[in-house]
Amino acid sequence: MQYSDLMALMGDWLLPGSLVCVMLSMGLSLVADDFRQVFRNKRALIIGLCSMLIVPPLLGLVIAFTLAPTPALAVGFILLATTPSGMLSNLFTDMAKGDLALSMSMTLLLSMIYVVVVPFYAHFAILHFMGLEADVEVPLASFFWDIFSITVLPAGTGFIIRALRPEFALWIKGHIKRAATIVLFTSFGFILFDQIPVLRQNLGALFWITVGLNVAMVAIVMTLIRFAGLRRRENIAIGIEHLMRQEGTAIFIAVSIVGNNEMSLPMIMNTPVALVVVLAFVAIARRRPETAAAPA
């Protein structure tokens, strides 16, 4: 097998397949009560959703227009900034003694909204930044289907299996997620190897831009929600939602749909950077004493 065949196998099968399995395992973790959580504590939920849909995309646009070293990396930062929060946000929210129900509600709703809005973000970014650099055909309708089929369909299938066969779902989800995670990170490794020349040239810029994106995002968000008068546990949940993102789905868009490995580098760089930032956030949140709850 030649190197080009290996990369094609990774982009066409391994990466999409691993994401389908990850989303399936998420669906296997869901029960009907998780969706009912969406209708509880509406004020904090609405504030958190509005913040996620406005602050990160704006920061991504600022970085893309002012700091991104190449057009492909500019698109990558927009894809990164517009991804929804990932399921790990629920784990870290629980560790930080935040509002877990709010975190889960935001994660579920943002994942659904993402399927609708990300094709427009990606379509705009590719046309604007790469229109003169590359002949990239990205039909909007196929974007919707590709993202829907890799996120909502497998998650919905997992949810149905959990409802019909709960014991089987609980047994199988761990095995599926472990296998999918191994394949997903192996795919990340292939992409990094393929993009060594770009990394050598832009590693420092990529690292510091990604650090700046995460720090600026959490600083802006925590400042805004303090004025909203939310409870401390709600503030923690919303802050962590802005840090832990579904980079894998954005990488799928860059590599498997668009066919540009360079676009995926901001997402791959963000994985360890965001993890360090969120661990620091959790440590600070756990050390701060509980204060009187603000009126909801």
C-alpha cells in the first residue's frame, strides 16, 4: 500500500468510522431524562447557548483575519471556533463541582444546532479564504448530509438502542468508545506526520494562537456571565463548555469532506492546549469557596 493510499484510507474510512463510533457511544449514554433537562433552568441555558454561538465564532473570525499564517489555517481556526462542546465537558464540569444538568443540556442542544449552522460557517470560510488559493467544491447540501450522517444518525441510533436494550447498551458503549478513540488519535498522528513541513514553519504561531484563543474565550465568557447574575455552579458549567470542544468533527470536515489536512492542524493543536487550560480552570474552581447563590 502506497502512502497516498494510506492517507486516503484514513480520510475516507478510519476517521469517519471512528467518529461514527464516538457519536454512537454518546447516544448509548443518553436517556429520555437527559432531554428533559433542556427545559429546566432555562435562563442559564439560554445565556450559555447565546454565548457559545456568538463569542467563539467572533474570536475565530478575528484570528482568521488577523493572525492565521495561511488561508487553510484561517479556515481551520474558524472550524475550531464554531465546533460545539464535547461530552468531556460534562466530566470536567462534574469534577469542578459545576452544574452537570446544565452542562449536559448545553452539550445536547449545541450538537443539534451545530449540524444546521456549521455548513454555512465552513462554506463562507472556504470561499473567502481559499477561493483564490484552491479549487474547492463544497456543495452546501452535501455538507448538511455529511455532518448529519456522522453526528445525529449514530447518536440517535445509540439512543434508541439504549431505550430498547439498556443493559446491552451499557455493556457495549465502553468497548466502542475505547476502540474509536484509539483509531481517532491514530488518525491525528497520520495527519500530523503528513503536515510536518507546515508544522515546522508555523508550530510556534499555531501554539500561541491556540493558547490565546482559549484564554481569551474563557476570560470574555466569565466576565459576561458574571453580569448575568448566575450561580457559581452555572458559571463553572458555562465556562467549561467553551473550552472542551468536539475537535474530531471539525477534523472530519477538514480532512474527509474538504480534503485539506492542513485545515485540521488548529483542531489537533487545540486538543492538548484546551485540556491543560480546562484542568487549570477545574483546579481554580475547586479551590474557590462556595459563595451565596445569586438570584436566578
